Amino acid sequence: MNYEEAVCALNTLQTNASVLDQVRKERSELPDRQLQAMYGFLHRTGLTVEDLDPLNIIHVTGTKGKGSTCAFTERILRGYGFRTGFYSSPHLIQVRERIRINGQPISKELFTKYFWEVYDQLDGTQGPHGGSMPGYFCFLTILAFHVFLRERVDLAVVEVGIGGAYDCTNIIRKPWVCGISSLEIDHMSILGDSIEEIAWQKAGIFKPGVPGFTVRQPAGPMTVIKDRAKEKGCPLWVCPDLEQYETGAGPVHLSLAGQQQHCNASLALQLIADVRLVPPTAQKLLVSQAPAFQPSSIMLKGLEATEWPGRTQTLRHGPITYYLDGAHTTGSMQACVHWFRQQTQQEEGGHRGPVVRVLLFNATGERDSAALLKLLVPCQFDFTVFCPNITETITENNADQQNFNVSMENVLTRCLDNQSSWQRLSETETQQGSELLIPDRLPLLAKTRTHTLVFPCILSALQWIGQERDGVLAAAASSLVPVQTSVLAKATALKEAAHISVLVTGSLHLVGGALKHLDPSIAS
């Protein structure tokens, strides 16, 4: 069995769109059902929760920034010479990105080897357990633990999937330390309708006697986090601002752009400090202010060298600059907009001639697309382009990016809804008419300041935006799905622009699909 066959088998564990609503209902009625099932699945693969204790797990949750925090943490630990494991989600291009050893996705060979070992054990024990197999994320979590144990990592950084209290990763019994990044409203159908309910879920990863760290939170969720820490017997620390750390050589430099990364970096520094030496005040379960110590040179180098693709990432291809950020909540989108406007202000001013701004957007799941798009209006885009998270064609056979949780009809309808939302927002901004760019099959283009288009896949959208001016995309021309001739007609503004700034945002899966074409080296 090769890698592609392993991924295809993994995809059969995805929840089909037709039963996903029922699963969500069951989660609301029996929230710990998935977590309880996880113990049985783990045992069927030959492991117990006690077997996970030697992994020295750093467990991190939050709404935004938890992935970046984990990336900073893992990179610093690697700088100290530790052999690290890193489990994160979702993946951008290939599923093996979710399980990393020493910062690198495990090879296709290792993924295939361990996948079939775990899959066969679970498949072979279905009979006595009612024919049950774990779901997609649950299986990958078990697989990650197996990989980390077999590959003998010194420490493992584990990012929570959704929530915390009932997340599959919360079978961890004795983590080394726990962290909570910034909180915000998200995944309401699973976690609750208020940020306080969400905070209760997130703080569910706290364990007795295990130090917990959180960044500054709003008053309501912070109260909940404190109460949960007291309930769990967890000493809780609040991270200082990054500017409070003393380096002796000016401010701390981060490789990841954006002001929002500052609190993520501070949380990472605290997670890898010597947290076993807990002061007496913390042992009384009082909330303490974590000290702003002087980071070591290894810590500083780690913060400067961290790579986390698809988050405030910039790629320059000749006259086109791509800004990629997987923001998908209101808070992360606000940060994305601030970063994009700051970066474009610096770069666009150096070009002689017209500059064109393009938005490539998609949003998935239960997220409020209109609210996200409203935040993007001040960026003053000349073109807005919408497409589903399909990399090349509607019929492509890309196992790593197959998603059975939604139907094709649903994702295409969502794109048209997003287009309509943007048109209404644009009409609110200005009542001035504009010429009809595409006269047929793409309705409601008139009376908007920004030309809007919908494409069937990411490559088609990128190639239209690039107008044959991006040499990297030109190499993929043979894969272009046929689309309406009028849509592919050259847009004069794009063809003649001195510079084109493209923001790709709204979904990490969209960003991953774009990166597959814009930076083919990371897909190999």
C-alpha cells in the first residue's frame, strides 16, 4: 500500500455531509462521547493513556494563535537540541504536515508505514466493538501518539483540535505544561454561544498540579479560566507583554509578521521556561503574573527562525505580491487587515504606475462570511475573486485535500453567497455605478465599486489574477480547468498594472490550495 492509498483509506473516516448534522446534535447532548470513545480506540491499538506520559507533552488550545504558539514553542525546543514531535491541524497541502518530527512533516514512507499499522489494528478489532472505527481527527491523533512514541521524541507539542475539554487530544493525562492563546467566538454549534462558554471548554485541558499559562483575555472569559484552574487544581499564570522581556539588544524580533504574534510569542516563551519550579503563591492556586525573564539566545533565535506557512506570509512573484493569511474569525481577520494594509502601504509606494489590489476569498463551515468580508472593505480592493477550496478542477483526484464533510453544491453555493454579500457591502460604501466586467452568468456585478468574479477552483482564480505575468503559475497552465471565455478575457487593469497586491484569506484550506501552486516546493 502506498501513500495515496493510505490517504484514501483515511478519508473514508471523514464524516459524510449527510450525517454531519446528526453528529453535531449528538455532541451537544453527549459532549464527552467522543473523548470517552477515544480511550477505547487508543487501547485497541495497544496503547494506554499511561503510555503517553513519557512524551512530555506541551498542550495548547485557544481560538486564534494556538498554531503559531505551537510553532514558536517547537522551534525553540529544537534549538536546545531536543528531538521534537509536533501535532497540529488542519494541514495546508498534505495530511502528513499534521505530524512532524524535528519540525519536518513525516515522510510519505513513515506516514504509510505507521498509518497501516494503526489502521489494521483498529480495523481488525471492529467485531468486538460494534464495527466502530474512529473519525478522521480522532484517528490522526492516535496516529500522532504512535509516531511520537516509536520515533522516540523528547517532547511533543500538541495543538488542540476544537475546544479542549472534550477534544480527542484531551486524553493526555500528565502534560508537561498547558497553554491557552487568545479566545474568541468560534465553533458555536460545538463549544457554546458565548465566549464564557468557550473559555470553559478551552480551560478543560488544565490538569491537577500541571502549570497553565494564558495570554491576557477579556474579563468574562478570564474569570472562567481562573475558576476552571481552581477547580482542576492547576496553578495559573498570565503571560506578560512581549515588550516587557529584556533582551539587552532592543525588542524581540519575530519571523512571523503581525502584531497578534506578540502574545503568541510570549506564551511560547513561558511554556518552555522552567515551569516545574512553581512559586508558593501559585501552589495556593492563585492567579500569578508570569515573570518577564531575559530570554536566552536560543530562545531569541528560535523566535526569529520559526516558519509557519499560510499565516501572515508574503510571496513575491515579479510584479505580483501575494499576501496569505488563513484568518477565519473576526479577531484574526481584523489582525489580517491591519497587517495587509501596513505591508501594502510600505510596498506599493515604491512603484511607478498603477497598483491594483485583489482579494481572493473563501469561508467554510458555520462562519459568518458577511462579517468577515465587512472587515475587508477598508482594504479598497479593485477586484474580488471567490472560489471553493478546490485546488485544480472539480473532478481532480487529490486525496490530501478531499473533504466529504460538505457537498460540491454546498461549496459552490457558498461562493455565490459570498459574492452577493460583497456586492451588498460595496453598494453600502458607494452608490456609484461601474462597468459590467462579465456580462453573463455572473449576475449582480453592476453598481459595485469592486469587480467581482467566481471561479470553480483555486488555480483558475490565480491564473486569471496573474494574467500570465506569474511565471510559477504559467507552468501549471495545462492543469487549468476550462471556464467561460469571457471570464478568462484579459482585464486591462491587471495586465497593465505596475504592481498587483493579492490577499488570499478566509480559510486555511484556501491558503493551502493557493500555496500548492504558488510555492510548488512545499508540496513535494
